[in-house]
Amino acid sequence: LDAEAALRRAQDLGGDRHQFFDVALQQATLRAEAQVEALRRAVRNDEFRLVYQPKVSLTTDRIVGVEALLRWDDPDAGVVGPSEFIHIAEASGLVVDIGSWVFRHACRQAAAWRNEYPRSALTVSVNVSARQFKAGLPELVRSALAEAGVPASSICVEMTETTVMDDIDLTVDILQQLKRMGLSVSIDDFGTGYSSLEYLHRMPIDEVKIDRSFIAGLGVHGEQSAIVASVISLAHAMQREVVAEGVETADQLARLRSLGCDLAQGFHLASPMTPHEIGRLIAADAAGERLLASVPSDDTGSLLRNEVVLVVDDAADVRQLAEMSLTAAGFVVEEAGSGAAGVTMARRLQPSCVLLDLNMPGMNGLEVCKELRSHPETTACTIVMLTTSVEAADKAEAFLVGADDYIIKPFAPRDLVSRVRAAMKRRREMVSSVGRQIDAVLLDMLKVARDQAPAIDLMAESEKLSTRQLEVLRRLLAGERVPGIARALYLSQSTVRNHLSVIFQRLGVHSQEELIQLLRSK
């Protein structure tokens, strides 16, 4: 057994080499065997589940498909993402059984959505591994489709560029079989492999997904921006649709629109969701709502924007621990190593929460907190202070400048997650309450001006209201509430409330404190 472990290690390392057995290798072997056994147990005990991340049309702003993503509910480790175990599944061969489970369950879910929402043309994308691709994929597809009773047009098979390039002739043959059945085919992580234009032209594919590494460089690195533009142009010339993968900022989304990208997917648009949550989006789409404009809501929570947490700390180890803890809990985590960088990133990302070290060199946490609370794009975010100080005065000062919570370092990962969630919930409830009161107070204060259009025009001219603010005011005086105004003008509710805050200032309220006092007095 020891010799076999050394042999496997030498084979994993590749090339002509030898490997001696030692205690470390033994421990690694035992861990690997335990992981494989845990995966076998997961297959037997049905410990897997699927979540679905929406794909949104950049032409209509509607959800047109979802990608099925695997999650393992490990009884010992909690929720485990595929990046943590898929390599073990590949090495052990379990990826074929797991892949079959994923495909069958995705087909059943597609059938369930079609039955509940018969007018929806939602496509479910399913990832297929290299091993699964070679292990009778067409037979699995036929069986799964028949078992679920779902048409092939509801399913899209996704394969990485590396998978399809492994044996191009076999790939073309299998893809042609899938296309004859009626499935659509997508090349995932495009740009990271070695496919040539000739091979891309030969393969019967419907869409190309640009790898997230290139999307991350949009507007940052000129070369990567040029690559994205070139891929979009090339794919369109070959009559393929283009999906941008890993869209995480509004700036990336705007740039992709300008480049003519067809579809987008990423945490800025939507986090992976349960089947029930996807059903809510399908229902909203059936009602004719433009999802990118109308679904994000300060009252109900964001359905199309994942919870982003920005960790601002000059200590790399603290940032790493926070990132690991929060990512495992389903958050998207960004990092900044200084206060100034944190302010810049917060304005760009507009995160749901900022974890902020109190004692940083240069711009400290209190100064950053004040800056975030004073800027309209970040004033509503949750701010949680991190510090080693247990002094009551420091804690009081943090709350005084606008912090929502105060956590002492070192912290336990589970405690950090629960405190962040609780603080975000409190902040969300407060923003929701304030938003509703803004509506009620403005209607009460301005009801005397209802139906007096000349007075509104005079106010707009004398107070220099913008055209958009004037339209918000007109709709408000006509009796519309914030959600209705947001839908009518294709704005988020937070943007509408920003306009209302400006109108408040025109009415003599010149600071956030006065605004809160006014709302509380009503």
C-alpha cells in the first residue's frame, strides 16, 4: 500500500520520476481516501443539491436561462462548493456518477418550471466534465430527458474549452448527436484553452462564454478589454451568442452592453438561487417586469444582486480569515488593504456591507466610516468595525460616526458571519422604514401642490431640479409610491429615494440628521 501511494504520487507529478514514501505522503493519502469515501457517502445519501444562477439578456433585461450549480451539504463541513471537491471526484471517477445525478435533477427541475410556468422559455445549462463527456453522454441525455418529460430545447450542455479540445473529432461527433436531439451547446471558460478558429468553426455550438478572468479586466487592463471586444465580434461573425461570465460591477455591465454582448451572468446581476427563488423571477418576467430595473429593492432585499462584503484591513491575515469565513457562507468578498483604497472600492462596488478595521495607518476606520456615510452611493451600506480595542470610548465613537456593529479581534468565523448577517438585517429594515416614511411625509407636505402643474414647473426652475427629479416629483404628487416610480422610470428604489432626498433639501432639510429628525417627528 505504501508503494502504491508513492507510485500514485509520482504519476500525479508527471514525467519520468521516482517518489519515496514518507509520513507526509501517508497522511496525504489517508486524507484523500477519506475525502473519496465522504464523496461516495454523499452520492449514496443524496447530500447534493442544485442552485441556479440566472443568465440575463442585455437586450431585454430579462432572465432567459439559468446555470445549474452543484452544492454539497456535508454533515461535517457544511455547505461545500464544487471547487473544493470536484478534483477529487475527477481523480476517483466519481465525477461520472455525480454528473449523472446533476443532469437528471436539472432536467427534472426544468420540467417542474415548465409545468408551473408553461409560457416560460427558460433554458437550464448543465456543466459536463471531460470524463462524463466520454462516458456515453448522448445515452445519459436521452434517458434523463425521457425520464423528466422535458423537451431537449430546455437544456443547454456546457463544456470547458479544454474538454472539447481533448479529442476534436470525438467532440464534433458527440456534439452533433446532441444538436440532433435538440439541445443547445455552450463553450465555457472561453479564452483559457487552445482552440483555434478552425476548430471553433467546426464545432456545432450555440454560445460562447467569455471567461471571468477577462471580464474582471474590463476597463482596467487594455489588453483584456480588447480580447473581450474581439471575442464578441468573432462569435457574432460566426452566428454564436456571447455570454459574459463573472460580471461583478455596474461598470463591467455597462461596458459589455456597449460592446454588444448578448447575455450576462454574475454576482452583480444575481447570486445562485434556490428553485423557489428562480420561480419568483419567472413569475415576475411573465408579468412583464424588466428584471434589471425592477427586481432590486430596498424593501424586499435584492433578488438580482448578491450580498457583497468589502473587507478593509491593513492586516492580510485578517482579510484572509474574513474572506474564507464569509465566502463559505455565500457572500462575495472583496478586499482593500488601506482606508483610502477601501473608500474607492466601496464607491465603485457599492457593497452590502463593509468590514472596517478601526486602527489602520493613514486613513483610519473612523475616517473611512464618516466618508462612507457622507457619500450617497455608500450611505446605506452596513458598516461593521473590527478592532482589538475593548475600550468603551472607542466603541461609543464607532457607533457615533455611523457603525452598525463592533467586533473584537480575534473573532470566530461563525460569530463573524452571524454578526454580519444580523447587522445587515438591521440596516436593511431601517432603510426600508425610512424609505416608506419618505413617501408618506412628502405626500403629506406636498399634497397642497397636487394638480398644480405651474407651481411644480416654477419650483423646478427656482430650485434647479433636474428633469429626472421633476419627473419623480410629478409622479409623487400624482399619488405614486416609490416602487411604482422605480418601475415606471426603470430606476432602482434606492435611486428614487436619492432623488427624494434632494427634493427634501429643496424643502429646507439640509443634512441627514435633520432628515432623520423630520421623519421621526411624523
